[in-house]
Amino acid sequence: MRLLQETSHRRRNPLTGEWILVSPHRAQRPWQGQTEQPARVTAPAYDPKCYLCPGNRRAGDAVNPQYTQTFVFDNDFPALMMDAGAETLDHAGLIVAEAEPGLCRVVCFSPRHNLTLARMDVADIARVVETWSDQYRTLAAVDGVNFVQIFENRGEMMGASNPHPHCQIWATRSVPNEIAKETAGQAEYWHKHGSPLLLDYLKLEKDARERIVFENEHFTVLVPFWAVWPFETMLLPHHHVGSIDELTSAEAQSLADSLRAITIRYDNLFATSFPYSMGFHQRPTDGTAHAEWQLHAHFYPPLLRSATVRKFMVGFELLGEPQRDITPEHAAERLRTLPSRHYLDGA
Ligand SMILES: [Zn+2]
Ligand SMILES: [Zn+2]
């Protein structure tokens, strides 16, 4: 279609109602196919200076146990305080604030300092999925927690200060902006069509097959039609699931397999340990059923052309709306055709 592949155009994100500007004419030159030297990481399996490694001292007096699988602890420098109270401020509806109580936890994926999701076994990643599921359920039950955000920042480019494989879980009283927008988008669709927005969208993608990167029995990874970041992907379950704790153990295995598959492809794309922010979006835990909600994960990687050339959100993107040159279809094709074995394994 000329509109999508040759003409400057806008694409709408039905989850949020926001638009993205796409400029395919600027990316028509053939791919240069850089052959970069893989940056072989020689990090040790244990780092005595790492505050996440087993047996090491963290801030204050806390000492990590000699954990052997996953390890969860309350963040020593939490962004949220559970005892923040309920104070509010409102001057003429213009200067408005409210207390935001909440909890911040850290989940170490593995005792091994030098692993990443792409370098872990499916069975070990499945244990991480199980931990996420337990944490979601536990935090959802805490009085005053209405949303649970599980997210991983990977790589220095994304501000991750420690390479030890870990993620964070923030549980908040309020439903954050992105979730509020996606709740509205999904609720509107649900009331109109009686089916989940993302499942109907997945059907269209499975017919078109232009933006799919990876599929297994229970999950699909695709570049959304409305993707903002050059190699952004979304991970979707094949049936209606509102939150991660509703997955069967077979589905949790499939999710682990999908996470491994996409992170390996990301590492292989520019032969680097690929940076990203990823996280799960799922139904708020505010006491309502939220039948409209479909569990999914977003991967937002900053890299554009190589291990060092990143996309910036500046100028028109910061002041107007996001813009991209390489089309989501082209990005999906690049990711789909990459080897499924990790580059360090000599694929
Ligand atoms: Zn470590
Ligand atoms: Zn989402």
C-alpha cells in the first residue's frame, strides 16, 4: 500500500488514542548491513562489588542471602513510600497535587551476575515469570494498591546502573497515565464490540503476517502497527488473559520462551547486548473486574542503526508527536529473519 510504504502518514495507537508520524520515504535507501564486531562481554559470574549478587551487602545493613534462583527485596531507595498519607492540594484546579503511597521492589532474575534474559534457559526464565505472577498477586492484595507495574531497564543507555539481571516492581495507589489511557481505549472497544481490542488486533496481524516477529503456542511477538521506537515490539497472549497470575504453567513456559526469543533477536540485531525498557501492562488491581483488559508486554529499545546510534525523541517529537523513518513492517522483517541462536554462541 502506497500510504504505508511510500507516503508520509500518521498511524493511530488504538490503545492510547495517540498518533505517530511515519516517514518511509526517508528510509528507502537499502540497508547498509553494518558488520559490527560483537562486543564480547567478559563480566564475571560473581562481582564482589555488586549489591545484587548473593551474599553481598546492600545499602545500610541489608545483606543478600545466598539465593540460588530468583530473589525479591524491597528497594533500599524506593521512589514511593507506603506511608505517604492522603494529603491533597488544589488551588483553583491549576496547582494540584496528591499524596502517592506505594511500594517498590527489586527482583533479581538469577544469582549469576553476567546473565541476561537472552542468556538464560527457558526453565530459569519461567521461574522469573512465576515470581512476577506471585508478586503481582501479593501486591494486588495490599490495601491501597490499585496498580502493579513490572518493568526491566536494560543497559546503561536506558539508565540501568547495574548489569546484574534484575527488574523492578512498583505498586501504586493511582493508576498511572499510560494505564489510564489504555484502560479507556480497551474499555471503549469492549463496550462497542464485546471482545478484547488486542485479541481482535492480533487476529488482523496473524492474517497480514507483515509485522509478526515470533510465535509459539501461546504467545506472539510483533512490531505494533503504531510502534514509535525503531524496533519496538509487543508481546501478546493468544487468548483473553487480564493479568500475569492468570497464566497456566504451560502458558508461563511459553511466555518464558517468547521472552528468550525476542531478547536473543534483539542482541543479534546489532551484535550487542541490546538495551531496552520493557514491562507488562495488565489490569489495574482496583477491585473492578476490568474484563476489557488484555495482558501484554511492551519492549521499547532506543537503538536505531547500530550498537551506538540511538533514536532521540527531540524537536517535533518532543513538541508535536513521535516520528519514525524505518517502517514497522521493515523493522519486523529485520527482526524476524535474524538467527534464533545467540550471536555469542556463534549462530
Ligand atoms: Zn551481581
Ligand atoms: Zn500497553
